[in-house]
Amino acid sequence: MVGQREFLKNAKTIVVKVGSRTLTHKNGKINFRMLEKIVREMADLANQGRHPVLVSSGAGAAGIGRLGLPAKLRTIPEKQAVAAVGQGLLIHMYEKFFAEYGHIAAQVLLTRDDFNDRKRYLNSRNTLETLLRYGVIPVVNENDTVAVEEIVFGDNDTLSALVAGVLDADLLILLTDIDGLYTANPKVNPEAKLIATVEQVTPEIRKYAGQTSEELATGGMITKLLAAEISTRSGIPMIIAPGREKNVLQRLLDGEEIGTLFCARDKGLDSRKRWIAFGQTAHGRLIVDRGACKAILEEGKSLLPSGVIDVIGNFVQGDMVAIEDEDGHELARGLVNFSSKEMKLIKRLRTDEAAKVLQRPCTEAVHRNNMVVTG
């Protein structure tokens, strides 16, 4: 069926994420047939003059298979150890398969810190763009050997959305072991229906994700919806599609209605606003009153110290903080102009009063230019 997805034919830079369950057998070992299938389809996209980027899970599975360990590992050191073994094996396999189809692959390992830091964020973008300019197919993965619980991504779903945003890609595709987003768990509810198109990720859509079982999706459908929010707010459409379908990538780009399409926002965030909203983790929270909520959401104004009623967390000037209402709902994110210690001293104060307390000129707590509305 071709129609609403006709625009996908023009996609040039395409980020494709493949989950562990799509790339592995039930025993946890690498499925070489699927690996070769994904490579063949991506190589064909490159032959068409497109710029494919692969975000691949599977390093842990490769390491587990090589070491003969049980599929489920519990501790961070164990997971890092098998990833250290598996990363080399995985990129070797990708290099071998891509070479057979006449293409060069390059390994790019990233952590959350690479997106938190603005300089590293820009360096990552420059590296990826240069690889594509050279005709190389980047194979991106989380650097599991150094990542810890505080800096990990959601099974590469979030990573793929951030990579798509960094590159200002035309399309993000998540290849999974399910057909797309359902209204309920299709394995237990025969009435469940596949949702072909999602115009916007609403609370109702999020409820559908909560009704899917962990067995149905790598990383869970909730992390895929988070990726959809990041991608679509960046102006990039996203598709969740079954990776085992024959020629799935080309069929998607031909406009065939496979999986679930998440439509991009008409006005996507620019690169810097994407970094503020999604590239960083919040270092703290500013709780604001109703007047500040209205000023931010309805009037498009900056946040003044007088609107802040509570300060949570430890942060320094320039850190990204979440801005929440009194009920704990996030309204926005932004780069704060004061440390948490200073904010606690000047909360609820007018700017002239805050200046007297700090003994220096005081402006906005978070300037509008450094803020992204999320609520």
C-alpha cells in the first residue's frame, strides 16, 4: 500500500537500529543469516546513493556466545567484560559482510557522556558526517565496556534517536522482532490492532506501550516511544518495523505500509535545542509556580528567579535542569544561569532583590533562548 508514506522515497540519510533479539537466536548466539540480511539491505541502500547508518546491538550476545556463558548476566562488570569480547567480534563480522558487498564499515562507540558534553556532541557529529562523506557505513553501538548504569541508553533505542538527531537524518527505522505498535498485547489479546500511523505520541499512545509484554520487544516498547518522541520532535519521522521481513528497508522506502510510522513534527527543533532537550541528562529540577508556568507555556517567556519555589539536586551554572510545575509535571528543560546553591538563595526573589543577595547583576534563571518546552 503506497500513499501516505510516499515521501519516504526521498529519504537520503537513514539511521537503522537493529535490536539484539532480531540479531540473535533464542539461545542468545548471533544469527548470521539475519546479520547478513541486514548488511545486504543496507549495502543496497548505499548503492542507490543514500547514506545509511547502522545502530547495532549484539556485542553482548556475541561475547556471551564466544565465551560460552549463560545468556543472562546480572552485574555491570560481567556485562562489560562480555561486551569487550563481543565488540571486536561484532565489528569484524560487519566488516566482513559489508566488504563482500563492496562497502567499508567503521565502528563508532558512544556513551551518554558523548551527548552530555557539547564539544563531544559536535565532534561525534563531525566524525559521522565525515564517514558518510567518504562513503563509509558507520556501525554505531553503545560503548558497553565503559558505560555504567547512570550513563547507559535504553537498549540503543534512545541512542539511535540521538544519532539521527545529530546527523539531521531524514528517517529513523527501528527494526525489531514485532510488527509495530499495537493497541494491546497481540499474544494475549486477539482484538489487538496494529497502529499504522501515529501523528503524535500522546498519553493514550503511551498507555499502549504499557500493555505490551517484555517478550515482545527488545528494550521494551516504552523505550521505542521515547525514541519516537526524540526523533519526531527533532523533525525526523520514525518507523518501528519487523526486521525479519524480506527486503523490509527497501519496501519501507518504497512507501509500503509496514509497521508503525511516527510522523515528524512540522517544526523540528534546531541542533542546539535538540542537544538541550535530549542530548543531556538533567542535573537538577526547578519547581515553579503557576505564574511561571503560564509565562513559559503560553507567553514564551524566560524563567525568572521569582517564579522558582523549590530547587532540587546539585548543579552548576550552565547545567541542564528540568523545569516542573508544583505537581511534578515537566514543562521545559534549559541551561540554568546559577548554581543550585545560588538558586536556593534567590528563589522567589525579584531580579533586583536577587542581585543584592548575590552581590552581582542577576538576570533570568533560565533564558528563553536556552530553554526547550517539553510539557
